[in-house]
Amino acid sequence: MRQIKSVDDLKEVCSGQGHEFFILLNGGIRSTKLISYDRQAARFMVDNYIDGSCQKLTVKQLYTQSNIGRAIEKDSLFKDE
């Protein structure tokens, strides 16, 4: 597994095709997501496995409309490898 250290790191890793990531929650529980990044649209596409929802998010929205931004800040976002 690879820890994601910043939004720029996330952009680099998931540019183009989607990859599986997870947020490590309290108690070792994982919140798994399929994330891709469209450079042209400057948006992340996020498929949340836990509830089946899909989101298209800007960098700002990663912090305001998802828990991804906070997970990066808390060193809790990882790429499954």
C-alpha cells in the first residue's frame, strides 16, 4: 500500500484511469473508493464503495464535500497496490 501525502500526489497517482484507495478509519476499518482524476476538467471522480454513490469533485470539494481531504491531512489515505 502507498500512503497519499498531498492532493498533488493523489492527482499524479490517479490521473487517467481509476485506482482503488482506502481511508483508514478508527479501529482499522477501511472506507474504499475508486478515484480517478480528469486533468482537462480538473475534477476527481470518486466511486464510494460503502454506499454506491458517485461524486465529481474539485480540489476544494475534496475538503468540503468528502472526507478525502481530511484523510490526506491525517495521513490516512492509501492506494491499494
